[in-house]
Amino acid sequence: METTKVTRTARVPWNKGELTGQKPPLKLPEIWVIRVRLQLSRQPRDLAMFNLAIDSKLRACDLTKLRVLDVCHGQHVSPRATVIQQKTQRPVQFEITEQTRESVEAWIKAAKLAGSDFLFPSPIHESPHISTRQYARVIHRWVASIGLDDAAYGTHTMRRTKASLIYRRTKNLRAVQLLLGHTKLESTVRYLGIEVDDALEMAEQTEV
């Protein structure tokens, strides 16, 4: 009796050859340099995406699926928005600063987007909104434009940036936990790269 051998082709990971692990947040001077470059190059979509990614602290899967009505009230972008996270199915609220509101409103007007439209449509017709992989490529382009090693940065860079700045300024872990939408404080500790003992000590000091 003959046996048939099935040959399986190993699946190659999409990020093969890239640096993996925790991605560093952007520093304040780096944020401003990228922002100014996007303003000068007149890239309204990228400027709106950059500003909103930092303000919202959303995961890539949530940011890319935002609709206009998620951040707008009538014709204007709201100072605050609430989104149901895809990963946890829990709501998370975030502030939208004035400069971000201005850039997002400018993008909506330039792209002639309606309330039900995705905020960042995909340039590919088969997809209604930009994919997380496309978003990652955009981030690499931003980072490389200011001379940083783009392989060391990724989508979590954008999510971690403002959270890290807030933590450094306030040392308030619980506030950052809420802003990131984490269900456990331990997740926030790991995300920020804080020593566990230091984190527990600070958490005890902030209990009420």
C-alpha cells in the first residue's frame, strides 16, 4: 500500500527580519520635529493620524478603524472621545487636544469625509480603512524622516508615547492604567517598563 507524503510549506512571519520586542516611545523633541515636518510637507492625513495616535493612545487595530463620528460632534472634533477596544471589549476615553482637533478637522474637510466614513480610508479599494500593516509602514516613514532607526519603532511606539510622558510627569500608575485601558495594573507596569518593586511602592502611596 502506497503512502502519500504531504509537504507543508512553513509560513513565514510578516515581520521576519525585523527587530521585535518592546518599542520605545518617542521623546518630546522627536514628536515636535515629526509634527513640523508633516505640517511643512502638507500631509493632512499623516498629520491628523500622527496627532490622534499620540493623543488617543489607542492600539493600531482600534485607531485604524475609527470612524468620523467616533471623534466628531456635528461638524467639529470633540475634546474627548470614547472607543470600545477590540481586544478587551471595554470602553476607553481619551482627550483630543486643540492642535489635534484642528489637524483632524482639516483632514476631514480635505478628504470630504462623512460621519459614517472611516477616518483613515485605505488607498487600496479592497479595504475600507487603512490596515495595521499600512499604519506600521507610515510610522516607519515618520521615524526614518528624522534620522532614527525605523526598525526600532512600531505601532506600539505611538501608543506608549503620551502614556510614558504622563507617567514621567505624574508617577501616577493608576491614571496611566485607565488611559491605556488596561484591566490590570501589572499590564501597565510591563508596558511602561517599570521595575515591579518600584511600581508596587508607588501604587501603595497612591491608594485612597
